[in-house]
Amino acid sequence: MTMTTLTPAALIAPEYIDAHGRPRRIPAATEQWLHTIIQPPLATPSALPPVAIFRGGEAVVVEPALSGAAAWELTSEAGERWSGECQPGETLRLPALPEGYHQLTLTQPALLSRCSLIVAPPRCYEPPALLAGDKLWGCCVQLYTLRSQHNWGIGDFGDLRQMAAEIAQRGGAFIGLNPLHALFPANPEGASPYSPSSRRWLNVLYIDVNSVEDFRLSEAAQAWWQQPDTQQRLAAARDSEYVDYAAVTALKLEAYALPGDSSGDVRRMNR
């Protein structure tokens, strides 16, 4: 087995194309600084590839690069275990595995090798209607572009609910949406749905505030809502030609921070 050591120079791309399509080169000082902090990864010998991918129903067969006998252990995603021994030049035929992520480990006196075995579906899921040959239609929309007299200057989940009902009434089968992940409430203009701050959470600006029970039942929230200043800011956000992220974010974060009724506070809508 050949071991390759990568130098820092091989890990640094000195040139790139910027967002405007123009070629750029990193400054010499930056390149030198990167050289000083990058430690090349150590080449680690292994008898197995790091990942092996199979389709559901295929035989799970691996050919380890062994110089001596090894013990193997297979652990399925559900925690089932199988074990055995294999010799140099021997093809390792493993038990049939369900779709999922599984772990194969080979143990030798001076070497421990691991391989992630991925068993994937033969093809992507298709709805029964498509499999039956039916044709379906729907609409694709950037949620933040929806306009209504109900929202606060940005399309929200209330608008989406109404749109879904109207599309269904017309025989539509789906709505395609932009990513709805959390963005940057402290930086409202960092609004690209394709550059989220987290893919674990939803964008809080899409909350339909007026449909939140705590907001409706909170005396403080309703008093704030009825204030002329609040209504003027709301009207300006709704009338903006484009989504005024700074204005919308300020309004909604202010609403989320209001005290709620005796059972909690309006901030629970943000959890």
C-alpha cells in the first residue's frame, strides 16, 4: 500500500473566481500565513476503503487488502452484530443488510480498519400516482414573495396554508418551496435562503404572528399591535416594493419579546 503525504502547498488554492466571475489571487501574506497553520493530514494505512456503497438487494461483498489474517465485525444501523475471520486474498461476503448506514471493522495485530457500508434504495421514492402514470401539477414559489393583507411584509406560514388550500381546490398536488432554514436575525440583510445559519431550525420570520395564541391572548401584545406607530411601520413594510428585511425583522423580533398571558409569553412562538 502506497502512502502519500500532502504538503501545505497542495492544500491551498492560490486562485479563485469571485462572486462576480472575476479571477482573484489570494495575497502573498495570506498564503504564507495559511502555510504556517495548515498541518497536512497523515496518511493512515487501511485494509478497507472509508466508504462502500451498495444498492438494496445487492450482495454486500468487500475485498480487504490484507497482509495477514484479520477478525471482522459488522454492526448494522439497528445494532445487530455479526463477526468472523478472513484471510489475505479472500473475498468477504457479508450478511444481507437493509437500507441504511452500517459499520464494518477489521482488526489485525497492528492495524484497525473501518468502513462505512451504505445500502441505498435502488431509486428515489416516487408517489404512487406517478408510478400509475398519472400526471400531477403544482406551483413553485419563494415563500417570502407572497403578499397578503394578513402578513407583515413577508410571506409567512399563514400565507402558505392559504395557498396550499387554494392550489388543492384547483386540483394541484404540490407546492415547491425555497429553503426555510434559519438565517441571521441580527443581520437582516443576510437574507439568502441558500446561505442559512443553521439547517436544524426554521426561519423565525416565517412565523404567522397573528395566528399564535399567545400573541392573540396577550394584553401587552395586543396593546402594542394597536399602537399607531406599530400600524404605520407595518403598513410601510407591506407597501415596500421588495421585502424590507430590516423593517420586518425589527417588527417580528419586537413582537416575540413581548410578555404573554399567564400561561407563558409570546417568545414561546420562537421555540
